[in-house]
Amino acid sequence: MKRKLNILIACEESQACCRAFRAMGHNAFSCDLFQCSGTIFGTEIENPHPEWHFDHDITTVLNKTDLTLQNGEQAILDGEWDLMVAHPPCTYLAVSGAQWYYHPEDKDLPVEQRRPHPRFPNRAQDREEGAAFFMALANAPIEHIAIENPVGIMSTRWRKADQAVQPWMFGDEASKNTCLWLKNLPLLQPTKIVGKGERVIMKSSGKSLPKWYSDALVKAKTPEERRTLRSKTFPGFAKALAEQWSKAIIEKNNY
């Protein structure tokens, strides 16, 4: 390898992907409005690395107007960002949240006649802001981009995802359907097919959920913590994307 790749992991406080690229010797940094935690699914797996983390607005990192890391030092880049892997918030974009947009009493009315949900009256505006942020990442001036999100509205708002993957395709016995929108990157190839993971039946709803997801619901003390636990990246997936996409970029550019 002639030079290290400059990798930006957007909207990641766990540093799962950041560490995977760092393990390969690349110049990888995570960025999130929250400080890095070093945890996956509420379990500490490694001390956080503030020297690899931007805890401020991603736009200032993309345009390099502020490369101040969480520890107060300045990130040093040799050239431009080679790759961005982005995990934009999915709360208002995922189809699983559609039930919260409209008043439950209006379910039989045409959409244009339905009232906002009484608990979440600003849900529609939040959705538009979420979609705009997603597109800002998609249109970032970086040659190689991957955006990760669950099944949601961006497949119709923008375009269909290039690929859908599961943790069990990369050695983690769990189910979490993850869509990938790719720019100048190859599709991920499975590395180790394993079982799809244990599922549990929720007493409150009767729904069957992956156990890891159910555990996150139980462990979380606040809605914010619940969203964080559910959004963590499985280690096998992180390792696969780091290895496959860095190799593709290096071979393409003869680095």
C-alpha cells in the first residue's frame, strides 16, 4: 500500500467501522454530534478513541473548515477524503416508523385527510429534515460513498438501494436488514454465512423480533438510548466493508 486511505465514518459514535479501517492501517475518523462511546449494543468492547473522533457538525468536516477532534487536536489528512461510510439517523426515514405519522383514529381516511399523530405532531417535518440530511451526505464531494439505512422512504424519494445485507452474512448470528446506497463501490460479498439468530415473541404486541433488538428495548432507559443501541454496527459487517471497500479503492487507484 503506497499510502493510507482517508476514511470518514459519518454518524458513528460507537467507532465500530472506524476501528475496522484503523485495524487495516488506514487514516479513519468517526464523526457524530455525540462523543465516541466505544460500545456496541451497550457492551463496552474497547476504550473510545477521541483522537479519531469529530464530535461536531459533519459539514465542517466534509469541507475541512473544522478538523478539530474530540481530544482538541487537529486531524491531519494527506489529500482528500477517499471514502465516506455514512449511517444517517433512520428514526424518521424507516418504514417501521410510519405508524407514528398520522392520528390512529384516521387510519381509514385518505392520507391527505389524516391528522398528525397526537404524540408526534412534527413527524412530517422531521421526516423532511431527515431526508434532506440523507441527500446532503449522498451528494458530498467524495469519490466513494456508502450510505447505510434500514428499509425506508429513500428508496422512493431518491432511488432504490444497491444492496441489502444482513449480519448473518458476515459471521454474526443476528438479523438486521440493512440497505446500502453505493457510489463507485462494489457490492459487499458475504464472508461467513451463519445462523440468522434467535428471535423472541414480544408479550405486549405478539410480534416476533430478533433477540438483540428485543434486548435493546429492555436495556434502554430513554428513547435516545434505545435509538443508539438499535443502530449499532455488527463487527463482522464492519470488518467486511473495511476490507472489501478499501481493497477496491486501492486497486482502482493503484495506491
